[in-house]
Amino acid sequence: MKNAKTHNLRDLSLELPANCLSVITGVSGSGKSSLLLQEIAQNQLEDSKTVQWNKGFKDLIVITQKRPTRNKRSLIVTYLDVFDDVRALFAKKSKKANLSFSSSDFSFNAGNGRCPNCQGLGVVESNQLFFENIELTCPICHGTRYKDEILEVKVDGYSISDVLEFSIEEAIDFFVRNGLNSKPLQFLTKTNLAYISLG
């Protein structure tokens, strides 16, 4: 590009442009991420004079390259960081019904609410001796991951297992009706992922 300006990465006194696309390039290990995240971004947050933007910004959003953890207990609802709110909602409902369930009881990873047979996985492994083991739906919880008494707690007529089966679109309606933050779910609809389920 004719008007592109090249700056030395060590020159931290430069004024960085706004309302345009700015690119930091360099070979692997040259300090691009460190400059951006530790110097420019951090200084913007701390109102430092070391590195200055042309304008102040209301928000600074950092999108990392970190991938979500892949294991049997990872769900869309946990990755979106909204499962705590859902569990708190069910715990609140249980207290209104004079039940002593806490928010942790509505977790299938720990607590007293998960199915003891499958440990909250919803499946059990069948040993096939000379063949590869296969996973079968848990015969106790039938894949719901929870004990029966947990599934008896309902919000709008739905158990927590039912909520995990909601598509993103169904979940948005549920979240709005119950005063939960639906913004992370709405982002998925904008990226054509509304068909996937929370669980």
C-alpha cells in the first residue's frame, strides 16, 4: 500500500491510528503478541502515557487464539459462561419449593445431584473384551446426567436436563423470560449456529 507506514516495534512512543485497520507483523517469536497485549492493550486500560491511541476507546475487546477444552464434560453452555446462571436459577426455584438443593447440585460435574452410576456423563462404557469398548446410554438416568430428585425441580415446566436440550433459539426465549443474560446466545444466532443445543 502506498500510504502504509512502517514502524519499529521498539518505538513505543508512536501514536496508534484509530478508525482504520492496523496490522502488526513480524517473524515468529519477534514479540508481536507481547507488544499488542502487554504494552498497547494494557496501557490503554491503565491510561498510560507510554503508548497512546489517537482517541480513547470505551471498550477494548481481546480475542485470543485459545481453543475451548475438549472433553466429555465440555458443553456449549459452559463455554459461553452461562451455565452458572442457569444452575443458580434452578437452585432459587428449589428453595422456593422448600428443597435444600444448592447451585452445585445442578452441576453434573460434581455435587450431589449428578447420577452416581455414570458420574454425570450420561453414558457408561461397556467392556467388549477383544473389541473396542463402546459407550451406552446410562440405564439409571437414561442420559439426563442427573438424579431423579434434581429433575423434579422445574422452571417454566422444564427440568435442567430439558434446558440443556434446548436449541439456541429456544434457550434465548427461556433466558429472556427468566431474566438471564442472553447476549452470548444471541451472538450464536448471528453466526448461524442457532440450531445447536446448549448441552
